[in-house]
Amino acid sequence: MELQLALDLVNIPEAIELVKEVEPYVDIVEIGTPIIINEGLHAVKALKEAFPSLSILADLKIMDAGGYEIMKAAEAGADIITVLGATDDSTIKGAVAEAKKQNKKIMVDMINVKDIATRAQEIDALGVDYICVHTGYDLQAAGKNSFEELQTIKSVVRQAKTAVAGGIKLHTLQEAIAAKPDLVIVGGGITGAEDKADVASQMQRMIKG
């Protein structure tokens, strides 16, 4: 099980400073959609250059032109790129084909997918690397979490690894770990903490434990 740090509301210099604090305790750094909208793929390039030993995920949430967008993210140094599960199979196939060519990985984000079980099975058959259950920011505010959906996906997926994201904090981490994902994604639970290194190290101990 690995720990992914999601960065959303920072610029490039702030992102680098933040990752410096927690670098020993995280496996993957996610350059969130808001950063990519604000800074472009330069953010991916800057973080990969600053932290070559960490995997960098570009949260592009690709919905169309899968192959082309994967190619661009790969050029910028992304190791993992996200595609939306709600998109067409042809977009996912194009993304997977380009990722294999570039030796990169695809994570499919299941945000707002209605029939999680059926769609996860279909996506698993397309050869993606990760399928991620994700309670979006707006739904977290309504008190929803992803753990039940994670169980659903785990029961149907045969090849892809599983990931869970959405409002995970230190006090809910155990519940996430109990569902046995391959990857736990934490954003504000670390970035919003007073002592980020302390929280990240505690989380890493729980995940690796």
C-alpha cells in the first residue's frame, strides 16, 4: 500500500516547499487539477525535476483526446496520468496505448460514475493501471465518503490496482486502510495540518504497518 499526496491549492514554489517537508513519507505526489489549470504542465515538470525519486501524478482528468494528452503529460515528466471513468472507452483505449508506449501509468478516476461495479469491470478490461474511487470536494461537504465504493470496486476488478481519494484525514485513515486499497490519496489531511511532516509520517506508518 502506498501514500499519495494530493496538491491542489498551491503554486509551483509553494508546492516544492510543501513536498520538501513530507518527501520521506510519501510515495507519489499528485499535481492536482487546480494547479494544472493555473500553472499548466510546467508544474508537473518543476516537481519532477525537484523530486526525481518520487512518482509524479498529473491529475488531468482526461475526457477526450486521450492519446494526445497522455503524450503531453509524459513529455512533462508525469509518471501517472488520470482519465475520467465517465468518458468513452475509445478515449481510455487511446490513453492506455500511449501510456504503454511512453512507459507511463493510467489511473481512472471514477468521480460521478453512477454504476460503479459495471463501469469498473469494463475499465479493468481496458488495461488501465489504477481505478480510483473518489468522493469529490462538493460531495464531501455533504458527508459522503468513498470506502463503500472501494469495496464494490475491489469485488469486481481483476487486474487494475485500486486507489481511494476524497477527504481522508488521520482519524478516517484506518477505515480507508481496512478496505485494502493499493493506494491511499490524501490532500488536505496533510496539506492543512500544522505539522505536515508529523501527520505524513504517522499516516505512512499506518499504511505500511
